[in-house]
Amino acid sequence: MTEESSYENLQEDVRALKLPEIEVWENKYADRDYSVELEIPEFTCICPKTGLPDFATIYITYGPDRTCVELKSFKLYLVAYRNVGIFHEHLVNRLLDDFVAACQPRWAKISVVMNPRGGIGTTVEAEFQSPPEK
């Protein structure tokens, strides 16, 4: 691979990237199994290689436990990605890590459907399952 086309070190600090906090609120129905579906149709980030914008729709489904995600703070968290160069695969896994850390759901699934880049559409999914209580 030539230096011009190398992807080396482009995502070295993806796990340490500082982003706004995702806030939560107390779930008064934590004794019940139910799901919440979120759809974010206008997500944008930056291609780390070209610096051009990437557009996507994000789908999140989760089973709340003791807390639920507060949507305004989550929107501000997502908007922060507009200036972030990130690979699609890293994006989905970072979203899942931050989402789970914030609301500690019973389970969560995040699916990101990227608009085609170079004629190739990409969908990346990641899931979390809370370990069973002892």
C-alpha cells in the first residue's frame, strides 16, 4: 500500500475521543421488559481518508433497565460527530460503547446505514447483551 493510500494511524485515538455526555433519566417501569426504538435519519461524520462528509441513518433499539436515554443530550452527542473523521466500523462500535455506558440497558442493537461512498453502501451493526444477574 502506498503512503498516499495508507490508513495507518488514522483511528489511533478513536476510543479516547472526547464527546458530549449522554444523559439519562430514571425509568419508572424498570420491572417491565419493553423496547425503545430510535431513528436518526440525518447523521453526519467525516471520512477519515478524504475529509469528505459521510451521511447515514442510525437505528437504535434497546431494552431499558433502570435508566433511559435523554434525547436532547443524545442529539448533542451525535451532532459532535459532524467534525470527526471516523471509519464506519469504528463509529458503530463507539456509539454502542458510549450508549451502553450511559444508560446500562438490558440489551441494545445499533445499526448504521451509510449512504453510498464510491458507489458502495455500508451497513454496520453491533449488539450488547447484559450478563444475566446472579
